[in-house]
Amino acid sequence: MLWLKALFKALVLPPAGPLLLSALGLGLLTRFPRTGRFMAWTGILALLALSTPVVAFVILKLVDSTPVLDPGSVREAQAIVILGGGVRRHAAEYGGDTVGRLTLERVRYGAYVARLTGLPVLVTGGSVFGGETEAKLMLQALEGEFGVRVRWVEQRARNTHENAMLSAEILRSEHISRVVLVAHAFDMPRARSEFAAQGIATIPAPTGIPSMMFESVLDFLPSTTGLESSYFATYEIFANLARRIAPAN
């Protein structure tokens, strides 16, 4: 199942999805010229649009519109849960595995929320394809680099559903039913739904909230930043759809 998910992400999401659509269209030009041209141009234009920061912003806001954490909303929270967001394998400058960029952003914001609230911290994230677990690397970063103590470490989860399920087991054993949940804004709706399904109420603490402040004409031109944002947004759209069609047990 995990390999199928990885294959889907590689072949369907941008940039591969639109490029494959264009390639298929070009392959049909001889027998079906109108259909082939339509598919080829659709793929090209879709890739250009998805690479534009303005378009990426619109898609991200369609996925999530959670506001910035209100410090006053955390009064009834009992803990902070930080979701893993990927690992950077074989980082030469660190002598081994380290937290990926998304995980680092979550860890940094989680440390900020922990200092703000004084709540105990749980980190969750396993290892999908081997190597160090996300949670272990998050623990090292939080305690060694940000000076924030981690109370609970969940190292078996391989996806958001398991993050919620396995974290909930730890939280229930500590009689905790309401947490501050730290994840990226695009991941927040699905993550909150997964925790709610496990009986854990969440106060969202999103990071990476998309900004509508466009500073130059470059924000209206294709870029790798826009493409990456569209990638995350389109993945969440498909993931939310899949969760509605076939909820995880």
C-alpha cells in the first residue's frame, strides 16, 4: 500500500502528472489529432499554471483556511502534538539522517508553541522505508537545538492516520483528550479529522500558512516554489477524497 501511494505521488501529482498527460497527447496525434493536441496543451498549460505562486496560493486556500493559533484558545489543551513531515536521508553535513525541511518547520513552530504554553510535547513519526524514525530525529532537534523537552515519542506511524491512532493510544493512557496540533496548514484539515476519529479534540496550530502578499511580478510567473506548493495542495485534495471514499480502519 505504501509503495502504491509513493507511485501515485510520483506519477499523478505535478510535475509528472501534467507531463505524462502531454506525452500521451503527443502519442495520440497521428490517430486522434484533435484529442492529442487538446491533451498535450492541457498538460502544458496545467503545469505552467500549477507552477505559478498565485495559482498555488488559491489551491492552498481551497484546501485549508485555518487561521494563526490564538494563544487564548489553548487554555484547555493538555499537550502539544507535532506531526512528522519527512526525513532527509544521508545528510553528509550531519553525518547521517536528519529532519526534512517540512519536519524542521514543524519542529521550530512546535518549539515556539511549547515555550508559549508550557505544555508537554509529543512527537510522532516512524520510518517508511528504513533509516532513523522521524520522531527520534524530531526529539534530537527539539531537545538539542531548540531546548524544548519532549515527553512522549511515537515512532511507529507511517502516515497521518497512524500518527493519530498511535498518538491517541499514548494520550489516552495519560488521560489527555485535547491537544494543540502542529502541522502544516495544507495538512491540517485531514490531520484534525484523523485525531477526531480517535476521540482526541485538537486546537490547530498551523505553520506554513500561505500568504496573499505578492511582492513582485515574479509571483505571477512559474517557479519551483509555486510548483512545490501546488504539489502539496493537490496531494491533500486527493488524500481527502480518498479518505471520504475509503476511510481507514
